[in-house]
Amino acid sequence: MKLPLVPPGRWWPAAALGAAAFALLTALIALRHGAPYPFDESLHRWSAAHRPPVAVTLARGITATGSGPTPYLCAAAAGLVAGRGVRGRLLAAVATTGFLLLAQGVRLAVMYPLARPRPPAVDWATHASGYSFPSGHATTSALTAGLLAWAAWRAAAPAVTRICWCLLAAWAVTVGLTRVYLGVHWFTDVVGGWLLAATCLTVTSALLGRFHREGRPGRPHTPHGPGGRRIDDHRLQFRSRKGSLA
């Protein structure tokens, strides 16, 4: 038994809220011409002052999982797990990988016009390139976590699904925070990445959710009897004829 699917109509308010929050944060950063907020600078200074070698090594290892081939391999794996049949699995893997690429395109479309500078390079504890907002690692890891969470919902038992969701959320949050800790992003860059990922995931869920619910448009309605058992068409015809004879 799977966890209940959220009705498609309920995804739209979440998508609208995420999009509005992301647009507001983007506008606030643009109004300051990319300058960091005081809490951005405070978190940056704290991170630069608290970097024991072990913590930096661990942070670098975690942050590496949020970029490069790893997220795309995970996205393809999510499709392979969630699909049904050989053809369905292959199509789902292509779709999940394509979704991740498309979302990256949206991120780049925001990043380059805004062109927010990164924190001072002297404080970096890892390599980074490009502009700062929104964080690519935060966006990518959150998107990948969402895809893997969907695959877990499709394939795993409810108890296992809940555990997977918690672990995936913790991973995505940790990847985002390592970007701040390693000095290559402002905290608002990471929040922007999370909001963008949430918007992409909820919009996609709202658009595609109707194909995963019972009674979707164009699907013949199958009556159910007591206890949720299906009533076959020939049984319905038999009862109809019996009623007419009576």
C-alpha cells in the first residue's frame, strides 16, 4: 500500500507560493544590485572563522554530491525505479534527466541577467565558478532529492518511503549549507536555490499529477461494489436485464 497521492489541484497553491517567494527574493537581491544582506555577511564571517580541517574535508565531500554527474545519475535512476516495464523505465529515466536539465536552464536564465557576485574569493574553501544566485548545488540537490522521493513513493513501502524522504531532505539541506560554510555562496543564494527547486517540482507535479490519479479524464469509469471490489460490465448487464424482466 502506497502513501496517498496529493490531488493535483492541491499542488497549484504550493507552486504559486514557491514561485512568488522566489520572485520576491530575486527582486530584493536585484534592488540591492547583488549586495549581501547583513545576515548573509554574518553567516559568511562565522563560517570563515570556524573551519577545522576535518569539517572542511567533510563539507567538501558532501558538497561534491550536489554537482557533476552524480545528480544526473540519480535522476536517471529515479526514472528507472519509478517506471513500469522496460519501455516505461527507459522513458521515465529520459524524462527525469530531461527535467533536471530543463530546470538548470531556468536557473541559468535567472543567474546570468542578475549576475550576483560571489563572496570574496579569499574566503573560499573550495572551487567555484559563475555567478552566485541562485546556488547551483542547492538547486540541483533539491531537485534530485525530489525526483528520488517520487521514485521512493512509487516503489517502496510507506514506512521505507518516509525514511527515504527524511534522508533525502537532510541531504539536500546539508548540500546547500555546505556552500555557505565553504564560503562560495551567500545564504540567500542557497535559499533561492531551494525555492526554485520547490517551484519546479510543484509545478511539474501539478501538471502531471492528473495522469497518476484514478478517474482521470478520458479513462472509462469502473464502478465498484461493497469493499471496493470492481463490478464487471457483464455483471452490470445481467443485473440490468434482470431488472427489466421483473
